[in-house]
Amino acid sequence: MFIFSKIKTYIIGALALAIPIIYVMGKVVGANKEKNKILKDDLQASKKKTNFYKAISEHEEDTITDRKSLTERLRGNGL
């Protein structure tokens, strides 16, 4: 009986040491996953913004170079 109780004590001690280490590693991995998710969302928003401005620039037919062209454009198309 003495051997089994000693083995149980070693197993309990090993688990007592391992649980905090596993907890900290899980927190670090979870924080990294959350950080990656945020970065992916920021990248996607940046791509959407870039595509929006690209579409807007392609939509404009003429460039405004002086006051007269601006006035004509506003009178013809409005804001």
C-alpha cells in the first residue's frame, strides 16, 4: 500500500505543478488568436476602404483642374 500512496502523491504533485503552466500557456495562445483576429479584421477593413476609393476614382470621368470646370460640374451634376 505504501508504494501506491507514494505514486499517487507524485501524480498529484505533478498535476499541481502542471495545471498553472497549462493555464498560462492557454492564456498566451488565446491572446495571440484574438490579436490575429483583430489584425485580420483591420486588414479586411483596409482592403474594403482601398477598393472603395479605387472605385470612386474610376467612376470620376473628368478631373477638376480649375474653377471653371468645378463650376460646370456642380451646375451639371450637383454635389
